[in-house]
Amino acid sequence: MIGRLSASGRLMVALVGISAIVGLIAAKLNTSGQLQVAAATTHAFVDYPDPSIVDARALPQHEAALQQRAELYGRLIATTPLLKRIADRAGVPDDQISAVARTTAPVAITLTQPSSEERASQIQDSRMPYRLELQADPVEPILAVYSQAPSVDEAERLGDATVLGLRDYLRDLAGRQGFPESKQARVSQLGAAQGAVVSGHATLLIGGLTFLVAFGLTFAGLWALVRLRRRRQPLVTIPRRVTARAAETADGPANDDWPGTTRVLPWMLAGFIAMVWLVPFNTIELPSALPIDLKLDRLVLPLVGVAWLLAFASGGLKAPRWRLTRIHLALGAFVACAFLSVIFSAAYLNQTLELELALKKLPLLIAYVSVFLIVATSVRPSEVRAFMTLTLVLAVVCGLGIIWEYRTDENLFTIWSERLLPGAFSVAGDLTGIDSLDSLGRRGVVGPAEVGLEAVSMLAMALPIALVGLLRGGPTKRRILYGIAACVLVAAMFATLRKSALLAPLAVVVTLVYFRRRELLSLAPLGLVIAIIVAALSPGAVHGTIDQFLRSDAQTVATTSDRTADYDAIRPDLWSHLLFGRGYGSYDPATYRILDSEILTRTIETGVIGLVAFLMVGVSVVLAARPTIIGRDPTYSSLALIGAAAAVCFLVVSALFDVLAFPHATYIFLIMAGLVAVVVARDPQPVPKRERRSRGGRTRGAHERGPADAILQPARRAD
Amino acid sequence: MIISLVAASVAALWSVQRISLFPLELTPRSLEVATASTHVVVDTPKSALVDLRQDTYGMEALRNRAVLLGNVISSTKVREDIARRLGLPVEELRIQAPLTEEQSAPPVDSENARKTSDILQANDQYRLNVQANATVPVLDIYSQTPSAESAEVLANAAVEALRTYLNELAVAEGTDAEDQVQLIQLGRAHGAVINGGVNWQVALLVFMVAFSICAATVIFVDRVRAGWREASLSGTAGA
């Protein structure tokens, strides 16, 4: 049967076969060893010998004293002498057991976040196959004991042995001190430990994921090699279909471009962009019993995805088109690193019961990337400007809403979402922002975002659209409108009262200065006008923001010192998983530290290689856009410049907060990146001879390729 | 290609070994991170662990005492004793005293002040972190050093030096044994390296980075030279 296939068919079968073999070997290797994890639970009750605390005569202070004993005994169990006794009683090796006693009392979060030294100890303990976790009830004298072992029987024995081991230790201590047994604290077990297997499908999950990733990467690698080899062969024929399409997109059927089109996909995309800018979708949820939260974007995005697939399957000239750019490669590399990080640490994550967390985050990453792919394939080059204009309009509406929130304490986005959405949805946003004062006493002015920093990031990424619009010149009326838009965006950023309101737009301006020094200099007087209007729109906000940098304790306020402390505290995580990290999405801030930096989160979760891949996503947008920007194409260079500035802004805010955890900002960046991909991979337009001559010795942009390039380019894609 | 390979190999070797030319020798770099921990209950002679007559106020007093003793560990005298037990110059030892609700971060002018550049620091540090539990009189002592042995010695030395200090103080002030605070060390510290095999990872990473940079530089230089050649040829042809 294979003999009947064409050469390309046989090649495909060979690639699939080799990839499948590699995938199977990788899956086999990654699932070798003990992957079953069982857990058991029991509770210990700390009581007076006689009369019991349950007795009606007991006073509240008696209960408090016993609760403190329960907390103390939890700490006691997590020490070597107790663990040895427990291991002896449970019949498990005493050098393979570890324990952690969690702080359940209401203390400041900075005291519960592990320092570098404590984290190093936690990492060592987390590798033990037999583990105990002790949690004292914050009110009652009850100690919860959670045990973990490779089998249910061992986990239950370990749970039971914990209480017995504690009793043994206390009895021996009392004996050594000559303390009468009748006056000792009584520790009773509230029922035998009940266990179950908690990683029943670990082999299947790890094996399946490993196979898929190894298969996919091998296939992609081999396919790239084949393509490279073919590219070197001379191209002689250009399919008529492709040239027809090239001519169509180059000249642009103006009457079929969005918004003057009946194509469904661009309209759905526009709707999605509007939702990202105006709806607090991350706080809107459809209650369900599914393992994932049904947030609004997770309901809308699949619809867009299905429409995209249908459009793709239908084919024809109006179908989405693949245009491979550096941005695609960088995003692909990052996704590959994310999956590899989970696969390499799969056994460890399974042992620490964090595999499920990572497996839930990977589909979210795919969802992010799918937004980029949909934009990059569905939008036509001639539609990019319209989508940029839509983005700016929505950003201005969003900015006005944020300014309104700053001035009136009313979050219109949350209020209107609650009113307009059907009752089945629950909206959890703060309507006023007053409830969420931070440690510096700043109100949570957030607009449709979840935190102020996210709102700043969103607006800052839209700011270059307004600034580049001003730079481009054109009719005065249009320039005034762009100027007003810039004022609203900057005023809205300051209205969030975040320090980033200075840093994020600065990143945008620096990028514009780099590429368009002279033009931007001519706008300097306008800066003064903008400053005055901004101060009028958000009174007090500019001063309040700048003051945060100038106050005497600027370096020691919690928002700064917490961030700075993270850099030292994560060193054990970095050094223990240097290359690929501990697994994408596996670092739970609630368990470890709240890291206010995507750079640090990437370093921990995806290692140094994953961090470089993440940074390359932003850098690739700038690199891909650069030739078009410096080519000064009258139509596309400004669009590429907007994308580059947004990418630099995204990289800067990545150092300020965990941006991937906040979908508004991430979606906006990926939409911008998708639009840049469309611009830089557009089909070359035939450049009139006169125009080419006038461009003289400047660097040749994509649009300035020679006629031979113009002919060959589509043919290469046709491969 | 060969130039890039050689340069990358030298860089990889340099990343894991200190290279000395006179005399020619290689000294391993400290890339490993070792940890050890021990726990101390601050107790009364009649242990509060079993004696239920110690009420919440008694426990609160002991907890405050634990914070105080944690701070004593970072004092000059005890610090010098710890460094001596470890055979280390005292200035190489970094001790973090317990943080509390009132002092939740190290002072900015202290040796423990946090900086973003901390992430780039070498691993040949001798660090001790003393934490006082917020609710019960327990001191958690964590050490971090380049080797398992030194981590173990450091954590244990902290307890021993504190105990020695308290004993000397009791003798000097004539405090009765039954009035002294008791330090119950709950098991000796046991050290372990958390990033075994890190040398290979670092060498591989540095090799890849150095090779990429070298290869890119070689290609760039080659292209520049080709450009010059082309320019000179076209100049000759034009002439």
C-alpha cells in the first residue's frame, strides 16, 4: 500500500513513523519508576486528661491553651526524632520520610512566604516518597494529619503511626522529667486514617503527554529539515492559484476588507477584542461542576476557534492563511519549552501532587497562542489598520471608564456586565475598588482588568497607536483626535495610582524615540499640553503617582521590598531546576510565594531556557517588525512600529507583575503580535520603478524586494 | 565552526572550574546548593510540651523569648562562635534574625538587605536563617552553604553556640538551673545537596550560549568581510 503512495506521501508516512517511535520511547522512559501516590487523612484531638475539654465546665482559655498545644505538636512531629519514631511504627525507611507543619494562624503573608534557606529545605523534603503534612485547626485543639506514600496501605499506616509516635514521644519526655502521666496532655486519634490513591492516572497522563510532545517536536523538527532542503532547490513554477491570491491581497479587494465585509471571522475577532477591552471576563463565571472554571473568555474563545477552523476547512481565497514569521517560531519555541518543562519534571510534580495544576495551565497557554494564530491567519494586511483603530477606540472607552472609576468610585465595566449578562453568570468584581486598598492605601482602580497593573499594561500597549497616529501627520482633525486619545490613555493609566503608570508608557516612548527620533522631537511641545490635560482629567493622580517614587521610604514600602525579596528567595528553585524549571504552571503562589514578576515565574517554572524563549516572544515581534519600520513603507511601517512598541511595553511589564496570569494584557499583546505578523508577512507589492529609484540606498524592507523576490516568495509558500 | 566550538568549550569549562594559568590548575566552582535544618523548642525546665499548667500567657512569654533568642544568634558574640565552629572568617557568615509582624523585612542598611541582583549571586555563601514561629515557642534554623557537610555543621553550630552563650550568661549572673530557659534541639541537622548534577547543566548552558554568540559573531564578521570584498571588486570594476 505504501508503494502506491506518491513521494511526498511516503515521506509523510516515514516522518509520522519515526516521530511515533521517538514518542513511544520517550513515553516509556518518562513513565518508568514508581508513579503511584496514595494519601490518607486522620485527625488528632489534644485534650486534658481529666476532665475533658468537652466537659461543660471547660473555660474558653482552656480551649485556647489546648489549641496552642495542637499547633506545637504539629511542629514537633515535623522534626527528626518524631519522624524516626513514626517511621519505625509505620515500618517505612526513616531516611525517606519528611514532614511539613503549615502555619494556619492568621499571620502576615510575608511571614509565611519561605525565604531562600527555608525553600531549599522544602525542596529537599519534597523529594521524599513518604511525607506528612500537619495542619493545626486555628481555633480548635485538633491537628489534621495528611500522609502520603506510594501505596494506600503505607499512607494509612503512616497516618496512624503519626499519632502513636507523638504519644510515644510525649510519654518518654514526661517519664524523663518525672511528670505524672495523669497530668499529661491526652492525644486521641479521631478515627483511623482513611486513604486512597490520588494519582491513579499518572502513568497514562505522563505517558500520553510525553508521547504527544515528543511526537510533535520530532515531527516538527523533521518537517523543518525537509522544508529547508527543499528551499535550496531552484523554484521554477509558480502555481496560478497562488499568484492570483498574491495579486488579490497585494492590491486588496477594498470592498471586502473588515469592517466592510460579510466574512464572519473578522467580525467575531472584533467582538472578541471588544470583550477583552470592555468586559471584566476574568471575574465573570458560569457556575459548573467541571474541573476548570468556566470564565467568560473560555466560553467565547472556543466559538471563535470553531469559526476559524470552519473557515480554514472551507478553503478558497477567503480562508485564513498561514504566514510563518519569526514571531510564530518564537511562540512555538516558548510553547515547546513549557511542555518540555512539565514533561521533564513530571515524576517530581506527580510526587508533590502538583502535576494536575501544571496540566490545567497548559491548555490556557494553548488558548493564548490560539488567539495569536487566529489573528495572524485571519486578518488581511489591508485590515490591520482598521483593527488598530478599533483597538484604540476601545482603549479610549476603557480609559474613560477607568477615569470615571477614579473620580466616582464606580466601576462601570463590572456594573454593566452584571446588568447585561444573563443571570446564569456570576460577576465577582469589586464595584467600587474601595474594598481592595493595598498596603500603601491605594484604591484598586482597575476598570475591566483584575488589578491596576493589568489595566496600565492594557492602556500602555494601546498608547503607541495614538502616538504613532500623531507622528504620521495627516489632517489636523485626525491629529487632534489622536492627541485626545493619547491624553485619555495616559490620564487613565495615572488614575490607577500605580507606579507602573510611569514606567509602562516610558517603555513605549523609548521605543518610538529609538525608531523615530526626529518626528517625536517635533511633538515635544505637545507633551506639555498632554501633561496639562492629563492632570485635569485625573486630578491628583499624577502627583500621587510621582510622589510614590519620591517618598523617603520608597525603597522599603511593601510593594517594593516584597518584589525585591523574591529575587533571593527563588534561588533554590532556580538552581534545583536550572535548565527547564519545575514545570510550567506548577508554582502555586498560594503555597509558596506571590511573585510579582513574570520573569521570575518563568525562571522558576520553565528554567533559563524557558525564560529566554519567553523573552524571545517579545523580542521576535520587534525583530520581525524592524525591517518594515526602518523601510518607512507609508502604509505598513507605522503599524509595525505600533506592534514593536507594544512588545517592548509587554516585556517591561513582565518584570513588574506576573502578566501571563492576567488574560486581558496577555490577549492584547498577542493580538498586537498577530497583527504585526500579518504586516511583516504580507505579500510583496509591486513597487513602481520611480518609487524604488527614489528610495536610493536605504535598507530594503520586505516591501522593497526586487521583482524576482516578489515572484519567488509566494511560490515558496506554496511548498 | 571549529573556532566557535573551541571558544564554547573553554567557556563551558570556565563556568564550572576556575582556570589558573600560573600555575596551570583547575579549581571547582561552588555551584551546588546544600541545605540543613534543625528545630529548637524554647522551654521551661518542666517542659511546656507536656505540662498543661502552662497556659496561653505562659506560651506567649516563651514565644517572645524565642524571638529574643533568635536575635541573640545573630549577635556578634554568638556569630563569632558559630564562625569559629565552622572554621570560617566571621565576615563570610550571613545570619538572618527572626522576622516578626513588627519587622517583616530586613532593614535596608543591614547585611541581609534584599536586592534584585541577589539572584545572580554565587552559591559559595554561608547563610543561616533563624525563624521564630508566630504562635508557638519554636525556632526553625535553616542553613544554606555550598556543601552538605558545612550546611549540617552550620545549623548545629547555631544551636550549640546559643546554648553556650546562655550557659555562660547563667554562670556569670548566678542563675539557678531551674530558672534557666531550656533549649530543646529536636534532632541534629542533616545536610543535603538540592541540585546535584548542576555542574553539567551549567556547562551545557554556557556552552550553548557561548557557541551561539561565537557562531553569530563569526557569521557577522564573515558577512562584513564579504561585503568589503564585494565593494572593492565593484570599485575595481567601476575604475
